Amino acid sequence: MAYILHMKQEHGCDYTIACGQKLVVLKATDQESAKKESIKVIDYHDGFSDSETISSAKIYEVIDEIDINIKDIIEQRNVEAREIEAKRKEAKEMREYERLKNKFE
């Protein structure tokens, strides 16, 4: 079992994704030790500037993980892009064929 602490700053910062938020993977192995470790992390504002305060924090218990094969996703995107390009090229050639056929008939 793994635990993750999700902290948010009292006042957001700007419009970037997850600005003013921080995730910390805890070393805890049970809920009680996760709470204790989280208190220590929060006490030190772990990574936030001193001028900002933490307005909320949650502990998430991770019960499973799923690997995502990025190489397969990229390869699938490449295959799809090649298929689209081949269809585009074939349509262009067909238009050129029809143009020439009409010209020489």
C-alpha cells in the first residue's frame, strides 16, 4: 500500500496547471503513519514558499497501479498518422488522375 499527500496553497499562483499544488509520495505503510508523516511535511511547507500557506491537504491511499506503455501509444499515433498521410496522398493522386484523364479524352 502506498500513500500520497496532496497539498494546496491558500491562494493560487497563476493559471498554470497544478500551480499552488504539490504531491508528495509518503514512506508510510499504514494510514496512521501516513497522517503523522503528512503533519511533518505540512509543518515544513515542503516546497512551498514561506509567504504562502497550505489551505488544504488530503492523503490518498493507492491500492493499485497500472503501467501505461508510452512507446505503444506513440507507435499507434505514428501508424495512424502514416495512414492519414497515405489516404491524403492517394486522394491527391486520384484528383490528378481525373484531371489528366479529362484532359486527354
